[in-house]
Amino acid sequence: MEDYLRFILFCNISNKNKKLFLEKQFIIEKMNNIVKRLLGLNDKEDDLTTSEPSKNSDGEYLIFYNLNINYKYFMFLISFLKTNFLKEIYFEQVQEVANILGGFESLDNYIINFYKKPIIYNPKTPKEDIKNEYIWLLLDFNCAYPQIIEERKNYLDNGWYTTGEKIVIDEKTLFYCKKKKS
């Protein structure tokens, strides 16, 4: 028996089918029981478990293709199962793929815990300071005049700090600095 399984999935970007190879051990360790049953990798005898999963003439599994699972988002699910990391912008699409496959508790818990984390308010520019909690100024960190250097030092010594965001005005690069209002 082979150490890996070959799958066919549809890719919306190229509008073509894509092939995917997954190690059998990875499927056994990381996939949920429903996927294992659909692939015939489970000993249970029921309506969902199949001893002969749908394959094409090349021996490639068609179950994900037949379930209309998108290649890109399936790959994000696979990456999540390997690394336990997923960018927030893909939560909805990857969760949809996971739900088609019966759900993955690890993904559900990851998303729930992600939203439980407190959101840190850290605006980088005055425009982002929607709570109006900071005093803002622009400083030139490229100028080497002693008077300017001393001015910068005074600001930074008195509770001001740079946000790292910059703006170019009249060919001068200035950096946003902020200080919490008292």
C-alpha cells in the first residue's frame, strides 16, 4: 500500500483541476473521522464508511472534487492542520471547507480563542486615533543639525515615541510620534 494518497481538487484561479499528494499518516493523524471514513481509512461499518472511495482511472481520489472543495482553501486547511496557524482573512473560507468535511475541532477552537484575545489599541497615525487618546507630532529623524537632534531627544525623553509610520512632505521624511493625553 502507498504511503501517500493522490487527490484531485478544482482550482478557481486557474479554472483547472489540481493534483494534491498527502501522506497517508498525515491524514490518519490530522484529519477528522469523517474524512477518514470517506477515504476508506476507518474500520467502521456504516453508511458513511466506504471500502472503495471514488477514484479516477489514475487512482486519484475524487471525494474533495465531488464535494466541490476549493483547492486554495483546502490547502490553507492543510497548512493549518500542520502548523496550527491561519490568517484571519481566511477564517470564513477555511471554516466552510472544514464544515463540508464534518468540521475540525482544532480549527473551531483556534478561531474562538483568536477572538477572545483582547484587541490592543495602538494607532500609528492621527487618522487611526479614532478614540482621540494621543497628542501627535511629526519629527524629522534624518536631520543632523545639533538643535534638531536636541529637540528630538527632548521629545523622546518626555514620553513621546515614534510609531514607525512616516510621511514625506516637501521631500522630507517625517515620522509620526505620539504621547498619551494626560
